[in-house]
Amino acid sequence: MESRPLILVVDDDPEIRRLVAEFLVREGLEVEEAADAVAMDAILARRQPDLLVLDLMLPGEDGLSICRRLRSAGGPAILMLTAKSDEIDRVVGLEMGADDYLTKPFGPRELLARIRAVLRRMGDQAGGNGGAPARRFAFDRFVVDLDARQLTDSSGAILTLTSGEFDLLACFVQRPRRVLSRDQILDQLRGRGAEPYDRTVDMLVSRLRRKLNAAGPESELISTVRNGGYLFTPTVKAAS
């Protein structure tokens, strides 16, 4: 019997935790609950969730600090919850490595859609590539394996990317040397339910660009096209 994705809900509001957990369980997901970072760490010590639903405002260690800590350790995907509508909170959360965010109050169906989208991007839901040939591409001094979700440089070193950063790179390498608008990229990353003025793309591009430039500073691989969007500049070839 196929295992269900495990979702860890970290929120200090017991009513929100209960409602979210009950809904997600009805939708076929397994759920653990934690009220703060201490309880979360106790769960992480014995189980590895597929995704964290992580509230920004927590007693003790806050959501941003938790996000930074888990991401640096290569932890699970993170969907950040925030009660604030200020864009800076979402931007900072994405900069810390969150894979997506949702502003409170939110509908349970929207939460489920976001969770499924992140899990799908990470390859954690049932399916897979059905035995299709591996999709490996070479560009500049890098090789990216879309099925293994791995990026390596010319020395063979693995570059650590968040799931959102990797999905953005996959979008680029499959559409090289084409100007892609933010809306086109959002459609690829999160589907057409994305917010039209979402800054997710800009934040992901900034983070991905920094990591690529750090590994290959001689090349500017992602160009900003004024009033157009972004252009992935290198030639992309199939890699063996």
C-alpha cells in the first residue's frame, strides 16, 4: 500500500491546527501537529515529513528562523503561513527558502491546492516519469538532471537549491534563449491560480541567479528584459 505524504502543521493556534489537520486527513494526507519549534523538533527527530505548513508568527523561535534553519540543513519543503498582508513578509519568507506562502485567512481548498502543487513539484506524489528516459541537460559549466532534481557544476559538486529554485531552473532549461514573462513563469511554477502581482518569480530569480553566479561568476546566465521578463541566456544541450 502506497504511503501517504506526511504534512507537519506548525502553528500555535490549536483551533487552526485542528481544523487544518482534520481537513488534510480527510483529503488523504497524513498529518502531525506542533505548537512551536520545540514540539516541531521533537517530531522531526523521529519522522521526516514531506512538507511543513509553517506559521510565521510563533512563540519562541519564529517561522522565519525555523525556515532558515531547516533549509540550511536540507529539510523538507515549506509552505509559509502569515497573518500579515505586507508583501515584505512574503518576500523575506521566500528569501529564507520557503517554497510557497499563503496569507491568513485562507480557504482549506486553497491550502490543499498549494500543498499538492509543492508536493507535485518535488515528486512526492504518486506517478513519476513512468520509465521515461532521464532528462539531463548541460549549460555553461553545469549539468541538471530534472528527474533526479540535481544540479552539479563542472567539478561534480552538487549545488543545493530549494524546490522552488529548482523548478524555476527546470522552466528555464526547457525554454532557453526565450524571453519568459513573469505570468508565463508563474503558470509553469504554480498554475493559473497564482496571484497576478505575485513577487515570487522575482525572488526566485534573484536567489537562483546568486547561486549560479557564485558557482560560475564569469557568466550572467539569467538576464532581466525590461518590460518583458527574464531570459535564460546559455545554450542548453542534452547531456549523457
